[in-house]
Amino acid sequence: MLSLFILQSLAGVDVAILLACVALAAATLIFIFFIDPDPSDSAPHRSLLDQLLERRDTLYENLRDLKFEHRAGKYSESDFEQMKQSLETEAALVLAEIERVNGSAPTPAVRQAASRPRSSGVRS
């Protein structure tokens, strides 16, 4: 009688495990095939133009910060001019690249700034 009870309890465990496996497999299939993906997953990656526009905005912000910090006395005049020149040159290069990507001709001011040699300075 004890052995019959053990066999029945083992059979119950096997059925429970089988039901759990079937439920897990069903949940996996439902998740894979019936859950809608997040729209941002299928969104296109940032284009070159988006990256350039973001870089331009960052450079303009850096220039504003540099001018503020110079007025606050954080930088000497020579350091300020050197960093400002570097940021302006880099901004001109980014603007020229934006115009190249857009297919328009660069303005004379952008061409002049882009032809200047680059110096080391503040970069973000």
C-alpha cells in the first residue's frame, strides 16, 4: 500500500512538471510571436546630419560657457582666445560638414574658418 502511494505521488509530480513545461513553452511562444515590439526598437539610428547638428549645438554651448567663465575671471585673456579660436574653428568645420551633407555650398565665412589650422583647446 505504501508503494502504491509513492507511485501515485510520483506520477502526480511528473504530471505537474509536464504541465509546468507546457505552460512555460506556451508563455515563451506568446511572448515571441504576440507581444508588439517597442516602436523605438525599429526606429532608425541617428543620421550623420543629426550627429552633426548635435555636435554644433554642443560647440555653441561650449562657446557660451567659455565666455561666461572668462567674464567670471576663470581664464586669462590668452587662454580664452586660444580656446575660443579652437572652438570656433571646430564649429566652422562642423558647419561646413553640415552644408556638405545638405548639399549646399559653404558660405565664405565657413570656408575661411575651415581653412584655418586647428589648435588644441577645449573639446567635449
